Amino acid sequence: MLHSSKGILFGCVLGLYDGCNKREGLAINLQMRRIIAISLLKLLVIVGSLIMASSAYSWGSLGHQVVCDIAWRSSAPAVQRQLASVAKRMGYKTFAESCTWADKIKSQSRYDSLKPLHYMNIDRRDAHVRSAACVSRQPPQCVLPAIQYYLDEAKNTALSQKQRDKALLLLGHFVADIHQPLHVSYKDDRGGTRKMVVYQGKLMNLHRLWDTQLLYCQGINGKRPTWRRLGAELFNRPQPSLEKIKLPAIEWAQESFEITKAIYQEINGGNKKPLLANDYCERHYPVALSQLRLAGSRLAALLADD
């Protein structure tokens, strides 16, 4: 028996309640539609927030694991053992998997100060990242100075082992972040999280497309990419030149910013939600892989200097 007000509403709309005359049924039907519409709107807001939260993870788990796997493969056995020990102390089976730690802790308020360190905001009028206000501030307030800051902490024997372990995982994470183009991007749309595009019939934000979708548009030998498969595949490619690996971090940021500018130039136009070509992923996939390879090699160089 449907005796509650909500029960009567549902009963009248679905024809399960006999006590509804035509006029009451019409009024209740309209009220029910309003309730359903409000409920759907709330659901869309929740889903949207979840999508935005997931898209804020730079490169997604796959990209971060690949970068650290390449760095591990590129390191001397003694360094590999050190990295394995750090990962184990931090609760992970491998160094590659431990490089997602900086994203896993985002929900913990005690780590709120780290959130701005995953990216770097650039004014649209600026041609070079050195113009960004955060470049010279200490403690670091964006990803560029955070790399040197946590490299220094990882080497600082005056700190506790736990502090140095955390610093090393942050270092590995932020080196990957700075190579994700849309983490060195424009402040006004939050690195593409507010820029909606339509790709293959799906509406998504530009940041999410580059963070996660792009790395899955092609398989490895016909198989879905995993960090082990993709890490091995990229590691076996020719290594970037030593000159390119040894560039200072500000140049890494500038490289990413140049890619970001090209990304936005491609979608500029009057349409607020541009329709991307079906081959967008395939055309940009090599760029994403090149950035991952560079990040892994550069992280390995930093670890070797430790």
C-alpha cells in the first residue's frame, strides 16, 4: 500500500493508486516530473564532480607508473634496490606503483598544501613560463620549483627516512606532471578541465582527454596497455640525447607549454565545445609517448645524481 505522500505521487504517476482523479493525477504528475528533474540534475552534478576529480590526476595512474618504470629500468642496480626499498616502506610492491602516491593522498586535508604543486598556471599573454609568478617563490607553489625542492629533501640526510621517502615519491610524481602538457597551461580554464570538447561522440574536458584517454587509444602488440607493457616498449626505444635529458627543469616546463599552445591553437574557434577529428588521438598519441619517455629518462638522471 502506498500511503505516504511520495508513495501516492509515484502511485498516481505509475497508475498503481486508485484514489487519484484526473485533475489530481495531472497535478501530481507535474510535481513528480519536477522531482525527477531535480534528482537528475543533482545526479549530473555528482557525476560531473567525479569526472573533474578523476581528470585532475595528471597522466592518470598509467602515465605516472610508466614514467617511474622507465626511470627504474634506466637506473643502475644499486639505485634500483634503493627505489624498491622506498616503495616497500611506503606500502607499494614496485617503484612504478608508488609514483601514484601523490595522487592517492589528495583527499587527505593534511596534504592540501601539495595540491598546487601538480601544475603550473601561465597567463595567456605570456610566451615563456619564466613569467609565471610561482617560479621563484619558496616554499614551492607550483610544479617547477617543487622538483628541485623535493630532490633536495630526498637527499637531505638530516631528515627522517619517512620524510626522504615521501620526498622521493613526490619528486617522481612531479617530474611526470611537468611533462603532461596541460599541467603547464592556462589558469583561466584550469589547464583544460573547463574546456569541453566532443571526441568520438563523447563530451569530455580537454584535460581528461590528455590525462587518460590518449594513452589508451592504441594497444601494445594488440593488447591493452599496462604500465609494464608500455614502460618496456618505451624503454626499448632510442634514448633521448644526453643534452636534452640534462636541460634544466624550466626548459622541461617550456617544452610542455609549447605543446599546450599547439593543442589550443588546433581547437580555437567560435565553437565552445569543438568537435575533434576522429584521428585526434592517433595524431597526438606519439607526442604523449615522447613526453613519457623524456620524463622517465630525466627522472633517472636526477636519481643517478642523488
